[in-house]
Amino acid sequence: MSAAQQSAQKINAEDEVAGICQALIRIDTTNYGNNEGAGERKAAEYVAELIHEVGLEATLLESAPGRANVLTRIEGTDRTLPALIVHGHLDVVPAFKDEWSVDPFGAELADGMIWGRGAVDMKDMDAMILAVLRQMQRTGTRPRRDLVFAFFADEEAGGDYGATWIVEKHPGLFEGATEAISEVGGFSATIDGKRAYLLQTAEKGIAWLKLTAAGRAGHGSQTNDENAVTRLAAAITRIGEHDWPISYTDTTRAFMAGVSEMTGIEFTEDNPQVLLAELGNVARFVGATLQNTANPTALDAGYKHNVIPGSAEALLDVRTLPGQHDAVMETLRMLAGPHVSLSSVHLDRALEVPFSGNLVDSMVASLGREDPEAVVLPYMLSGGTDNKSLARLGITGYGFAPLRLPAELDFTGMFHGVDERVPVDSLKFGTRVLHDLLTNY
């Protein structure tokens, strides 16, 4: 072995994960939707370079100019085992500098944390994945099964230029894979003074809808009992104020039972607020998974002060529990009323998978080896991930981006928020856990 190779082997994943995270944050990959934004090409090229640097082949695929995805595979020692996909996304939601206390793309290191857009969602996990695959390759560590590493574009706008496109156009890249791990799970929360890791086993469905109210156009000075704006306003008020009932799935029921066991507070299905109050900042994150939600998010009507328009539009962000999409749509049509139509902008399925099996056991064991006293609970994500796209190939996806977090850090509140940041120690912890999982599963 050459001196250079020996030197390379001494580089530890923990030593480089923070630098990789900072480099990724400094590449602006803002996604405004509708194929607008900086694009992921520059970040994808950086990822491909890190992969090539340790002797792996990287496949870079553009779904449209600038919308780039990167994939690579490490072959396992047992070809009879199904492959595991480890994936992240390279795009981020917009960040406006005047709202932040730091440059959102500066990746500053302060108070032991890396600050910037993507530090939480999800360039932290991208960095952990890259640091681990590089260490495995440098040291010649072979996993038991094939590992497919994927870095997708466009997750923040539904995946049409990313995971969905890859699944539709290049499904062979996932040959032999039956399971996947990705974002928004595996992070810790402090409950009754104890640390619990929330492993994501479910995520709500997405229905981005447009409401269109029809009416009679006319002069603004006249009476008009067919005013489209009035009809739309009434419809979105009914929808926005609708009280969706509490409804439990296997995942949310198991989560609440686990919190009950940790706190000693009885779980009663008709009053979850008692237990939610024990979750601190995580309560907002989890509370939305106990019911369907439908939030009006945008309005568009009219073109002149003294003209009543003939139509008016609004956008709805609807998130549905597993198995309840059709019932929610029926309720929304009823609430919208006879003069307001609903049309779909983007639909994607809800997911729920078992909190059991070899992969779950391995994730729990890897966390336990780093934090022996911690509890691991299943939970449902109120948003969505690229696991939805992979599910079209029959692939079972989990959220597992392991981070041991300080109790006082409002981690879940920083998803798409201001002053997003991640502790460096948490990145190092997650890198150790991820390395343990991928080399042993």
C-alpha cells in the first residue's frame, strides 16, 4: 500500500462530514417549483466528484437542463440479499437573506453548529451519506448487500425532475432493491427528560389542489349575487376552518403508546393533547399526523379595482392520512360548494410500513450501540419524501437520518424555517450510526 493510500485510510468520515455539509450549503440549489430556481447541477457535480475521488463510478442524469441527479452503487458480499437504497435530495426551499441572522448560503460555523439553508433539510444527511460511502470505499469495507446511493433533484416540488423521473425513466438503476432509507427520521427528541429517536415509518399523502370559483363578471359599482371572489372566499373559509376529526393509524397509535410508557401518562384516544403536551417542540410536528389537514395557501382574482372578475382561484395544500384520500376529497367538494370546482395540481400517495423486520431491527441496534439508554419510536411524517416515488417500484421506505440533538434545539421547527442549523456533534453521531448500519445490515 502506498503512503498516499495509507494517508487516505486515516481520514475518518467524522472528520470530513462537517466540511462536506458546508460545501453543499454554499451551493445554492433553491427550488421555487415549476422548474424555476438555481437547479441542482453544480451540487450534483460536486457530489459526483467526491464519489469519483474514492474510485467509484457516478452516474449523473439530467431530467431537464440544470436538474441533475447522481447515483452510485457499492456491491455487497452476499448477492442473494436484496439491495438497500440510501437517498437524499439536493434541492432546498427558498431562503430570503433579510429574514435570517446569517447568510443562508454562507454555511457559517457558530455555537458548534453549521447555519444555512439545507442544514436540516437535507444537506446534513447528504453529507453523512457521502462521508460514509467515501470511508467505506477508502478502507475497502464491503457491505453485506448492494448499496445504491442516490442524490435526487426536485424533492421540494414533488420530484417530477428527480426521484419520480428516475423511477419512470431509469428504474434499472434500482435493480434488486426492496428497501430504502432517507430523510426526516432517526433524530432525537427529549420526552419527560428521556431521549427518544423518532424512526419514520409513515408519511401523509399529498394533494395540492386548485379551487376555481365561477361567477358573473361586471362593474364594481353594481350589485352582484354571483361574485366569484365572494364565492371563493366563502369556500376557503369553510375549508380552512373545518375541524378534521382525530384519526389514528398503526404508526400514530404505536407512537402515542410509546410516549405513554415513557411518561407514565395514560393514552386516551379521544384526548391526545395530554400526551402531545409532553413532546415540547416536536408536538407541532407530530400533532398534524393525527388528522387530515387542508390549508389554503394562495389566492388569485381580478385585474382592476372596479371590475368584478368572472372567476377566482385559490391553492390548497392538503395532507391525507393513509387510506383516507377519497374520503377527504369528498369532504372538500362538499365544503367548496356548488359554484367552486376542485382540480389536482399534484397528487402523491400516503405511506405506512411496519415498525418491524430486519432493517428496523438493524436501525434500532445501530442507534443503541451509540446511545444505549435511548428509546426508538415509530412516527408519521406530516410532509412527504422521495420514498413516495420509490414506492412505485414496490420499495419499502423509512426515514432514518440519525441525529442526537440537544434538548433545547427546536430542530423540527427549522424545516423550511429561518436560521436553519445543525450541530456538528450531531453530524458526527449520525455518521457513526449510519456507518454502523450500512456495514452490518
